[in-house]
Amino acid sequence: MASNVQVVLKSEVEHLGSFGQIVKVRRGYARNFLIPRGLAVMATRATMKQAEHERALAEKKAQKLREEQEKMAESLKGVVIMVAKEASPEGKLFGSVTAQDVTEALERKDIRVDKRKLVMPEEIIKDVGTYMVEIKFAYGVRGQVKLEVKTAS
């Protein structure tokens, strides 16, 4: 007869819970899988109290990091970057503006952003004009910069 035990998770376990959660699992699952791998400890008063303390510390740290990300996103509001490309007289680019081009333009303004964090306004920018490029930060924070695509002279 299988019985359940309570464990405190030490890290996120897929389909079970996240750090600091107290969950009920089968005794064998806890004894043979979670505890030997360091993913959980048996739930006692001491471990539950420590888990709550660690969770509170993690939430404070996450809040601080979120505030820093929001400040960074706020500082990007007035930023305008320019990318110059060869274009036809009608304004069609010979090529396209990519996330790499935007990243390089941001680096010229001393703003370091991973190109995978950029949300381009269109799949491919192939026309001269002004676009808004969104930057995804951690914790769901987003910022925007204005991108001006000009013809190279």
C-alpha cells in the first residue's frame, strides 16, 4: 500500500512544483528520486520554516531585479537608433534590416542587448521608414526604441 509524504522542493521540478513549495508525493518517488538528486527534502517544521525564509529572500531579490529592468526599459524610451542600407529610389531596401543590425546600432549608443531579446515590428524590414522595436527584459518587462531606416549615401 503506497502512502504519501510531504516534501519541500529545493528546485523547480516539472509537473510537480517550484522552489520552496510543499507538495505531497508517493513515498518511493521521494525516497528514490527527489531526495537523492537534491530536488527535495522531507517536510519538517524546520525545513518548512527555512523554505519560507528562502522563498522570501528569493522574492525580494526578484523584486529588486524587476525594478532594475523597469528602470532600464524606462531609460530606453527616448532612444532613437539609425540603420543605413542601400535602397532603390522607391525606398525598397536591397536586403533587409535584421535583429543583428539593430543590436549593432544599439551598441553604438553603448546599450548592450542580446539580439534574441528583440521583437522586430515585422518579420523582415525591407522598406525605408520609422519602426518601433520592442526589447524583452526579464520578469515580463518590455522597453521600446525607435528605429529609423535610411538610405545609405
